Amino acid sequence: MSTRVANRRIRLLLAIFVLAFGVAFLRAAWLQGVRAASFGRLASNQHSEEVTIPAARGTLYDRGGVQLAIGEQATTVYADPRTVTDPRSEAATVAKIMRLDENEVYALLADRTRGFVYVARKADSALAGKLARKGLPGLGFYHEEQRFYPQFNLAAQVLGYAGVDNKGLAGLELSLNKQLAGTPGRERIVKDASGQAIDTITSRTERDGQDVYLTLDHTLQSNAQAVLRDTVRKWHAKSATAIVLDPATGAVRAMAVAPGFDANDYPKVWRVFQRNRAVTDTYEPGSTFKLVTVAGALSTTRFTLPYSIQVADRVVHDAEPRGTETMTVAHILSHSSNVGAITLAQKLGQRRLARWIKRFGFGKLTGIDFPGESQGIVLPEERWSGSSIGNIPIGQGIAVTPIQMASAYAAIANRGLWVQPHLVDHVGDGASKVPGRRRIVTQWVARQIMAMLKNVVAEGTGTLAEVPGYQVAGKTGTAAKPDAQGGYSDSRYVASFVGIVPASRPRLVILVSVDEPRGAIWGGVVAAPAFSQIAKFGLQYLDGGIQPDAASTSTP
């Protein structure tokens, strides 16, 4: 071999070494300069790990301390597929113990592109403990709290739901999430070279959520739900709503919707059934709205009323055929005269009637502490047509929520003073909530209306709302539902009754609304008996039995 060839090969080999060294040098510089932080974190994580410690969610109680929503201990099973030695064998063991699908578990454990997978979230702690004792490589366990509703279907639409991450997703669980959730803590777990934990350092201690006490009474709530179930079944109705309200304090003692469901199954329930219709849904109230018209035009003046009355382009008549009669305001209300209510509204005038509607709180939120409240539908006065004065005074062409209507009647029961309805009594060790108050009518007007409402039950359209031994004041409502053509249906109705007991010393205001009953449509026939059942139970239950106030008592 010539010297020239040998030198050429030496130079080529030297160039290769220089190039390799340059590449290695650049790689090292890149790793140290660009990737240093990420590799530092990786090395750190191999020797330590930051862990979030969830805070316990607060408990929801009824007003007597009965648990409505609690946290139960559960165990989450997770895996690092990259450290699982035999995915098929481990999947079979996990599936058998945890009662899972083996193929689904295998797909998780065999996916080595992932460093963390959930095998079973918030699983039964006893089963997870049995699996942990197997010592399978790659599996990990940590304790979590699972939300549980021990009263099952009690107030399900009101309580709402907390999801798998223990965050409120609906109802009071959502609106009270900040108070209930608390603040999670953090810990750093120090590991040895083999990855085993050798020490735990707490960097922030978790702070558990606060307990919340509601105004609901679980006994009254349970009874109201049972009565609604029977009412819906009897009349083959689409749904029904009931509210039991303390008129003096605004505290909601019961808020029931039928059909109901188990609160633990909330995510699986059809969304239509999840709604708390007492707060979120509106309906045309029919004759129960005559309260507003009468309050605005209250007097002892007598009116000569024909059976029907012409208003703009429509003719309005009373529900029951009759001849021309002379009626007082009291008779107009007790016999639910449409013609009489319109006559009163015409005397009031459009502007004053619109002001009274606003004064009673229709068309705006009550401010109840529940998410998604509807403000109802009230046409602005400037958009009233010539016939509006003929339908709005009798509860048509206006939509209200059940809680708005119950609150309006509660104001009359409370001597004309409106009190903001509320579901939360207090949070933690805090004081009870002080609701807003405002006067709607004078005490004199409230007394006059109460006397008229008593006549509705004594001799008018609400006789089936009677409660033996007690004076009852209330009003029936029967409203045809709007149809798609812009008119009103002749087959779909909302039957309702709003009542006050005992009328001499009001303790409860109860609203019952039944959507699309069949076989009968009248509020006095469909809703009034349900009111009577709820009222009778409540009067016997509260304070060990509220003293009867009727002049004479009859046997039930």
C-alpha cells in the first residue's frame, strides 16, 4: 500500500472522528441547553411526585339535620401500562375482582403509549382492597369521596348532582359548589431509586367544604312528592308541581316535581325530568292571576255583569253559563268570573294594571337561591294590543313560574308583605339568611283579599280544597295551553290551586299545578284535592299539630 493511500485513509478516519465528536458535542449542548429543564423535571419526578389531596365535600342537610347529600369513601384504581408486566393476566384478575369487562381492561393495560390510565374510578373500597392485596405490578390505588344521596328520590330536582370529580353540575349542588367544595391540598411523595415511597411532605393542607342547611323539611317534602305521584297517576297527567312555603319567612318547606327519580341516577335521567319546574318553567296561570286584578281594584262596589263581554276583537265569557248578575268584588273572585275580572281591569286602566303586575313581582326574578330561575313572560305595556286588557287580567297572555305565584299569595297571607323565597337557611356555623322584604299591598287590602279567598273555598270553585277543622283561603286556576297556531288548545290544560292555611293565622302557602290532566281539567277538581291532602298532613305534622281555627270541626 502506498504512503499516499495510507495518509488519505488516516485523514478520512480523522474526519469521521471529528464529525462524530461534533455531532456528540452539539447533542450534548442541545440536551443541556434546550432540554435541561424537561429532563430535570423527569429526573425529579422519578424521585418525587406531586399529589393533589381532594377536600371532602360538605353535606347538604334538611332543616332538621337529616342528611340529603353526603360523601362516601370510595377507591380509584389506576395503572401505569409501561410497568405492567403481563397485561393479559392482570386484566383477567382485575376484571374478575372489580366486576369489569376483561377486554376493556386489557385494552387499557396494554396501551404502553400512556403512563397513566383509570381502571376503575370511585370503585367499591372493599373490592379495591381485595385487588390491592394481589400486589399486581403497575396498579395503583387512592381514596376518593363519592357523592351519595341517601334519601334517593327526595327533592332530586332541587338537590341536583355532583359529578365524578365532585364538582356541582346541577341544582343546589351547582349553585352552592363554592361553599360545598372546599380547597384541595398538595403533598410531595419522595421516592427511592426503585420508585418506592420513602417520605411524604405536605405543602398545603386540604380544607374541607362547608355543610349547608336547607329550609326543606324532608317529611313535608316526602309527603308532597307522594301526593303528586298519586295525582299524576289518577289524572294521567304529563307532570305536576307543588310548593310548600312559609309566608312569614319565605322558607321553602317543600318543592316537589313529578315524575321524580333517584338522585343517584341523575346523569342517566332524561333531561326533561331533571328540571326543577317550580323555578325554571313557566305556565299561563289562568284564574289564580285574578288576585292581581282584584288587589289593584279592590272595593265593595257592585257590578252588573252580563254572561259575556266584548273586548276589542274577541268575546270573553265566564266558564259556567249564567244570566246577567250583580256581583261584588268578593263574588267575582269566589266564582272566578272572567267578565268580572275584566270589568275590574277596565276600571283600573291598562297603565295601572301593568304597574300592579310588576308590583307583585311578575316578569322579574324572585331571587330564590336556585340556578336557572325564569323571570316569566310579561308583555311590556307599550306592546299591549286592544284585547290585552281582556286576557291578561284572567291569566292569559302572561306566563309565570310556580315560585312567583306562590310568593304572591304568600304576600297576601303575610298581611301584604312580600318575603323573598329561599331554599338555603344557613351555611356552616353562620347565621340564618335574612331574606329581602317589600310591601305589596296594605294590611287592610290583604285582609279583604283573604276574606274573599276564604269564600272561594267555602262556597266558590275551591270547595274540594277544604281541610276539616281549618279555615282555608285559596284560588283555583284552569288555563288552556297555547297551541302552535297562536291560539289556545281545546284539549291541553294546566289545572292549579294556590291556598293558605290556617286562614286566620297563616302558616303554609301551598301551590299545586298539574300539567295536562285527562278526564277533568278544572283546578278545583284536579289540583284542589291534592292541596287538601298536602295541607292536612302539614297542619298535623308541624309543631306536633297546629291548632284548628274553624268555628266547628267535622270528622274527616
